[in-house]
Amino acid sequence: MTMAISTKTATTKMSSSAEIATQIKTLLKPHNDEGLDAARLDELRKVFASLIQSNEFSLERTPTRNSSLPLSSSSVQHKWHAFLRTSHKKFLLQLCDRVESGKRTALRTLWGVVATSPTLSSNSAYQVVSTTLLRLLVRVVSRLPTWDKSIHHMLQAEFLQPYRDVQYYTLIATVTIANEIYKQGTSVEEDDQEKQVQAERLVQLLMLIPIPTSQQELDNDDGLLFPPPKNAVPERLHEDDNAASDDSGGDDDDDDDATVASTSSVEDADTNDKPEQHKEPARKKRKTVQRFAFSQLRCHHRAWSRAWLAVLRLPLSTSSLKQTLIFLPSKVLPNVHDPLHFADFFMSAYDQPQKLHSVLALDGLFLLITKHGLEYPGFYKQLYKLLTPSVFYVKYKPRFLRLLETCISRNELLPAHIVAAFIKRTLRCCLQAPPASILVGLALCSNWLRKHGETACLVHRLPPIDSDGDGNLRDAFDSETDDPEQAQALQSSLWELEALSQHYYPAVVTMAKSIGREDELQTPLHDITDFLSHTYKSLFEQERKRKSTKKFKPSLTFVQPEGLFLTDDVFAGFLSSRSSPGTAEEGTNE
């Protein structure tokens, strides 16, 4: 009787499975219309999602034979699961092809597949994000032909922003995909360009991930795609996490190392230590908190570091390199265990011949030197090389001058001859700079002279007269060299201040004359930020709105003109010759 019921149940399942199989075969056929094709793929996603929810289909495990069913029914069951697995692979291939061709609806459908296809943890206690599907999604995102605002918003708002577990496993998947790209050959130039595009997409994807900054932030955030049950025991660290700890090579917070330790193990440890507590009564028990890998700050930061290090090995385009150099100092370095792992990347960008990359790398490199103990002897030599008149005309001038002020002013151990070389070179650049940039340069030199008092001799020393007796001034400063050690700035003088005191703009004259005076020592240091916002337009508007207390108008020339043109000008008699015939004609008419 039991066998008859089982056979009847199996027959019913087979009939329903046949209907589902027919539906899947129909939905797997592509459609020429783009809208109907997108609807077909989304309907196919719903079919597989219902099968996964009813435990009739699984992506990660092979179904076992049911002993209560006849051998023929078990064989049919295996064929059914093989059909589902093959059909699901075809479905994913169709989705990937459409995403790589730029179909946004296919990308949203693929994310729906990830969101409705969880897998069991290693201890089968709870559901987690399928790392296989997530790697597929990250791989497809790296091959997107374009990256516009709609894709940016979709990935950020629907995919990454709401779910901490998705963020964590996406970082792990990014490491895998970046390593795959890195291992590919670069024999053809087109392959190298394709690598740059893939690296750019991975950089853009990583920039969308909001990395947590504290454990409390993770504890208070309950946004998980697949939240585990309250009584679930955390599984062992993911293999990638263990590799991350090996790569990081560091001893992280000891309190977080016990990822898998249960409360009972902590109590046992405390029990074993009881005899020793008589010797050390002040010793306190350490309470271990059970947390999943995606709920640990340490795991997030290690995955964050590994993902960025893996992507930075890839060939980056110029735009990606700029974005990365700006993003890393503020978002990545403060949230990784060992920021010195990024030193090679910053140093290689800093030593590049393109000044823009060197300027952008300056921020992160100085952060590593001052806060993390990086030794880079050639840092100030390269910084000195970047200080040229062209810097005062480019759009990244505020960023560079702000960092230049930080590098010189905050390092009080700089030798006097190095500081003097920067002062001299800055003033030389001011001689060829616009008024707004001259004000910034003078403010920098004023701060450096007051910060490093041993350079005050430059202000009060007069340049020696050349020995040939022709009256020319000889400057010991070598303006051609790019090495501040060889510039001989301390043997020179700041004659440039005298030249700038003859400038046509009054503010420049006033500031140039104030540098080196005793009353300047009583005033606070200049805030460079106040000067960086100045432009030709702002200075003009400032002068135009200023109310003059003088009763006479400001002079515009050195000599009062007698006419529109000077007497020795080629057009001097042009107006008089043009007006004489008219005058004679008027007299005749009268």
C-alpha cells in the first residue's frame, strides 16, 4: 500500500515536472523584440526561484537518491535535476550575453537571480549569498561596455547599499575576478585595453561599497539579504578570509579572532583558568561575542584591503588612476589593517613623468610617511621637482599647494637648506605667476620663514655684486637643478621680494613688503585656504567694490597722454587727417 502511494505521488510530481519542463523549454527560446525578451528572462527567473524555494532545485548540491522511491523514479529524478541544471546554465548564459551587450534590464534580472538563489552555509545551519552567482555577477559587471548614471544608481541602491552580507561577499568575489584578469595574457594590445576597461569597472564597483568604520556600525545595521536565525552558530571563516589573514600578515584585534568560538568554549576556558585566578585576582574574564564573518569589522576591512590590492595590480587607464589616487587616502587607507601594503602603488604613481599623477599621489604618500612610518628618502626631491611655474596655472593648483604647505610646515625636522630651496623656488615661480597665485606663494613663504627661523637670513642678506664690476647681481641659487640638496639656497637671498614689491597689484606689493618684518612675527600664520579661492575675476570684483577714500581717480599711466595715440605712433596723425576735410567742407557750406 505504501509503495502504491509513493508511486502515485511520484507520478503526480512527474506530471507537474513535465509541465514545468515544457514551460522552461519555451522560455529558453530567445525573442527578437527587446521588451518581450526581457519579460521572458524575468519569467524564467521566477520559475527557477520557485523551484529553489520548494527545494526541488539547488545550485550547490547534487540531489541524493530517495530510498522510498522505485529505482526507475529515482533515475527520472536525477534526469530531472540534470535538465534543470543544464537549463539554468543556459539561462545564465543568455543573461550574461545581454548584460555584456549593455542591456540594463538583464543586469537587474541577474541580480534578481542572486537575490532569490541562496545557498546553505558549510554547516547547513543557515542560508548565505551564493558566491558562485555573485562571482558571475561581478564578472559580468567588469565587462559592461558603458557605465552611466542609471547603472551606477541600480548597483548602488538595489545591490550594494542595503545589504552588508552582499557587500562582504562582493569584496571576496572581486578578488577572484581581479586575479582571473591578472593571469590572462597581454600579448595583444587589444587584450591590454580590454583589461583596462575591466579594471575600470571593478574600481567603479568598489567605490560603490560603503565600508563600515566601526563594529558598532555593523552591530546596529540589520540590513542583510539572508539574515541567519538567532540560534544559528557561525561557520568557520571562509577560505578567502583565511587567505586574507595570511596576506595581511598582521595580528588584528584579539577580541575578534575568535570568530567561531562559542560561549561554551569561553566558559570552559574560564573554568580551566580558575586555579590561576588565586595568583592573579585582578584578572578579568574576556567575553567572546559570536559574530558571522559578514558581521565582523575585521573581516570587512581585510576583504576591503585584498579587493583593492588585487584590482590595483591590473593596468589602469588614466581616468581610473586619477579616481583611485583621490579615493584611496580618505576611504581606503583609514579602513585597512596595514596601509603600507599600498605604498608601492603610491610610489609608482608619484614617480611617473606625468605631473598630475604625481600630485594626486602626494596626498596618500604623505599620509603613509607621517602616520604609518613609511621611509621614502626621495619624497622631497620629487616634490621639489613638481614645483614649477606651470603648477600655478593648472586646475589642480589648490590641491597641490595645500599639500605643499602641509608637507613643509608640519615637518619641523626638515633641514634649513631644504626649506630654503623650497622658498626660493616658490618665489621664482611667483615672478611668472598671475596675481592670485602670487598671493598664495607669498603666504606659503611667509609661513615657512616663520616656522623655520633658521631661514630668516635669506630675507636680510643682500646679494653680492659680480666681481667683473659691471654691476650685475649674482645669485648663488641654482634654479636649473631639480635637487634641493644641490640648489645652494642658503647662500642666496630673497631678492624676488624686492621685485614683487614693484608689482602692479597693490595687495601683492603690500604682502611682499611685509615678509621679514619684525611685526609680522606677532601675527598668526596665514590660512592658505583663504588665498586658494582667489581668481582674476574675484580680485577684479574685490577692487571694483572697494570704496576708495581718495578724492582723485587712480592713475592708469605713468605720463598723462595728450591724445589717443602717442606722438611717435604710426597712427598718431590718423584722426587729424581724417577730420581736416570735414572741417574744410563745413567752412565752404557756411
